[in-house]
Amino acid sequence: MSKPVTIIMIEDDEGHARLIERNIRRSGVNNDIIPFTNGTDAINYLFGEDGSGVAHKGEALLILLDLNLPDTTGIEILRRVKQNQHLKCAPVVVLTTTDDSQEIKRCYEFGCNVYITKPVNYESFANAIRQLGLFFSVIQVPPAAA
Amino acid sequence: MSQAIVTPDATRQRAIGQIVLLAAGVLVLVLVSASSVILVNQARKDNAWVVHTVEVENQISTLLLQIRRAESAARGYLLTSDPQFLTEHEYARATILPDVDKLTRLAGDNSVQIENSRQLRAPVEARLAEFAKAIDFVKRNDIPGGIAMLRQPGASDSVQRINEVATAMRTEEDRLFALRTATADHTQLLASVVTVAGSALVIALAGISMVLVRRSARARDQAEMLLRHNNLNLEATVDDRTAELREANNEIQRFAYIVSHDLRSPLVNIMGFTSELEELRHDIFRRIATLSREEVAASALPLVPGAIEPALEGQDKQLSQDFAEALGFIKSSIAKMDRLITAILNLTREGRREFEPVRIDTRELIEGIVATVAHQAAEAQAQIRIEPLPDIVSDRLALEQIFSNLIDNALKYVRPGMPCDIAIRGRTKLGFAIFEIADNGRGIDPKDHMRIFDLFRRAGAQDRPGQGIGLAHVRALVRRLGGTISLQSALNQGSTFTLTLPIAWSASNRNKDT
């Protein structure tokens, strides 16, 4: 493990972002979390100025993605990440309020690794996020391929 | 639309005109035929009379000829005494009286001629007697006596008399002949006139009919064209409207989806941070408890380590309870809101589900539903009667939801102290199956009949759990299946939900773009 995993959180709702972060921390994960509240900033960060994503070559990333973003759809970001040769190995966790089966299917088709529905029931939500935190602590994220 | 639209009145008038025309044509034909037959018969009769006249004249001539023959033979005999003349005379003589009879018979149709022929008989017989006398003279070889006898003035009297009567008869027959010929001619003329006139009339009527038929054919063609045109227009209009409606419907669906979806997002926060607050509350009150205990240094109650709710006293305890109560209300409200939003989401999702028409054994389907509610039915002491039901082609899942919601409601809203009785009936009418779910439950006030099909609306005493979603869902499903639902009910009189569904529903245009 040359570099610790960086968590990229793309979530327009700051409340959700805070709750997610809090619960991740509660599960004992201390990795860097870089939050983005809109799709454009996230895309700029991920793919860089030239849109090639070469800046993150060799970095270990994990992307937490909300599907409902004000400026672009999460699906679009997912598609671009999975088509980018430097980023495609980064696991993507889709975290959204939609439990529509079509939407879930679409996300998996585009290469999403985990799909989590945000339940209103906070206990199960917190639990899910903590489980996710545990998951983060054990999974091996490959450094983005050269 | 500027074309002359054919009014029903004009059409009826034209139809009546055509019928009258046809009737007139038939009548004329019948009349012409009948009068032709009558006239031809008449003409034949008239001709027979003409022939009869000729026969009478002929008979008169024959009679006169025979008399002359008898006379000349008698004369010959007087002059020569040749018996051959006598034979000839006898022969002629023998025919005379039958000829007179025949003439009398022939002329029997006319009183004048009867009289004449009767008059004829006497002079003829007198003449014959003269012949006999003259021949008698010869036989007695008194030839000059015989000749003198024939020359007697009396003799010429009878000859003259015969001639007079014969002439009179001839004259009469000539008159009759002229009369009868004229009549026959007249009849024939009449016959031909009638035939020609009738034919002309028939031809004229046929002509008028043809003109009328052509005109009505043209009118029909025009009407057909108009109809086709209108149909096309109508189809286009219907298509347009359908497309608009579908668009509007889709928009509402999307709207509902987005709204419910976006409503959920802040709800996650509210719930999340409320839970965080709860955590904080624990921390705060634990600290308060700890602090107050430290102040009361010589505390009798030692803090139990790990206790979730440290013991609080007086005002602090009240505060903590108020806090917990407020949080409890917030959480239960959020839970309720979440259920409502979930309901809307499910409804919109149901609106987007693709229906699949299959043949459904309705009875079996309802028996299945009844089996699943058997427990509730037993609790309500309910009797569910399934009468013969028509099978239909529809979406199985949707139909299951419709019937199960309606039966559920019937079991839920029973009249207290009365065993529940539910009847499910069915019949078909004009391509639609009509189902009735009738109960003897508490009934619904007529002023609420429209309301209860709305989302989140309920009627009557709110003493049963529910969100007011079932009937809204039922109505949405029924509409998508191309049917309607209606309700007959009054308070405490039970309710009857009438469901009208197409017998053979096909996944029509409603499904195309969902």
C-alpha cells in the first residue's frame, strides 16, 4: 500500500454529506474525504483540465456518488469514470434516494460497484454507512492503472 | 365546412319521393296491363259481333239463293217436266225452312231482327206452298194452270214480301255492321292509345327514377366523401389530443416522481439530524446529571457506569422529557411523511409499469385473494360470496391489486355488530365486463363519493388504519386498464363498487411510451 485511499464524495446535499462523513468516521475510517457539492467541480477534479484524468494516475480513489445533482446527473459522471482508462478501476459507490429498479439496473450496467439507497430511517442509514466504512477498511483499492 | 350537409329531413323526403315514384310506376304498369287485357277482350268481342253480322247477312243471302233455286227449279220443271228439275227443287226446298230457322236463331240477339225473321217465315212458307201447288199442277199435267198459278198476283206478293223483309234485315244488319265495326275500331284505337300512353308514362317514370337515383347516388358519394374526410379529421384530432394527454400525463408522472424524490432528500437530513440531536440529547443530559451530581458532592446515589439514562431530578428531568417528546413528534411526523411520499412514488411507478394482457380466470383470481384475507374475514365474521364471473383479458397484477383493495376495504369498514356479507357479482355488456363488489358495511356518505378516490383522502370515522391510498390506486389502475369505477352507497347502507372493464383489453397506445 503505497498511498492511502482517498474518498471522493460527490453529494449536493450538504446535510447528507455531513451525515455520511460522520458515520464513516464513526466506523473508524480516517481516510481523506474530498467533498464536492456539484457535478462540474467533481468532474474538473477527477479529469483535470485536459479531461484525461491523467493527474490521478496511480492514485487509489473511491468515489461516493449521488445520482441527483443540480448540474449533471450522477449517471453521466459514472459513465465517464468507467470509460476513463486512469479511473475505471476506482470503485464507485452510488448513494442515492432512488430505489427505482430501472435506475439501479442502469447504474450496474454502467459499472457501479455498490448501490445504496438512502433510507429515511436514520438508524438503517447510519448502519449502512458504517457498514460501508467497514467495507472501506477492508477492501483493496487498486492504484489507478497506468 | 361550406358543403351542403345533407340534412336527415331532405334524405327522408328523397326516400319518400322515390317510394312514391316506384309505387306510381308499378300502378301505371298494372293499370296499363289490366286495361290492355280488358280492351283486347273487348276488341275480340266486338270483332265477334262484326263476324256475327256478316254471318247473318250471309245467311240471308243463302236463304234468298235457296228460294231462287227452288223457284227456278220449279219453273224449269213447269216448262220441261223434267224430273231432274223436280229433284233439284225438292233439294232446295228442303234447305229453305232450316235456313229460316238458322237465320232466326242467328238473328236472335236483336229484337228488330227477331221480329223481321218472324215476319220472314210466313211469306217464305206461303211461297213454298205456291211452289208445291204449281208442281202439283204439273203432276196433274196441268202445266198452264201451274204457270198461271205462279203468275197469280198473290204469288208475287209473297216474293215481294220476302224481298222486303230480307232487305229490311240486310239494312238492319248493315246498320249493325257499321255500328259494330265502329265500336271495334274504337276499342282497338283505345287499346293502342292506352298502351302507348301507359308505355310513355312508364318510360317517363323510369326516366325520373333514373335521374333521382343518379342524384341520390351523387349525394351519397358526396356524403361518403364528407364522412371520410371527417373521419380522417377526427382521427387526426383524436391522435393530437391523445398525444397531448399522454404528454400531460407523462409530465404529471415525472413531476410526481421528481417531487416525491426531491422531498425525500431533505427528509433524510431532517431524520438524520434529528437522530443526531437525540444523540446530543443523551450527551447533554448525561453531562447535566454528572455536573449536578458533582455539585451535590456527597451524593447518595453513585453513578452507574454505562447507564443510558442517568438519573435526573426535578426541572432537569422535566426538560429531558420535553426534549424527548418533541423529538418523538418530529420522528413520527417524518415517518408519516415518508410513508406518504413512498405512496406517491409507488403510484407513479405503477403508472409507469408496463401492463401485460393475459387471459384471466376471474373466479380463480378472486378466490386467491379471498384466501389471503381469510384471517381478516374470520375476524370480521365475514361471508364472501363469489357469484359467476366473466373471464377477461387484462393485466393480472393490476386486477389482483384492484380486487384485493376493494375486498380489503369491504372487510375493513364493517358495520359494528353486524356480520359482514360481501358479494362479488359479474356480467357482461357490449364488450365490457361489469363487476360489482357489494358489502353491507358502514357505507359512505354521498358527499364523499368523489373524494374517496382522491389520494390521501378518506371518509367517515377515522378509526381504521390507512393512508387514503387504496382507492386512488384502484382508480388509477382501472383507468389504465381502459375501464371505469363507480360507487353506490349511503351511510349505514353498505357500499357497492361497480367496476367496468373491457373484456379483451389489449396493451393499447396507453402503454406505448411509458
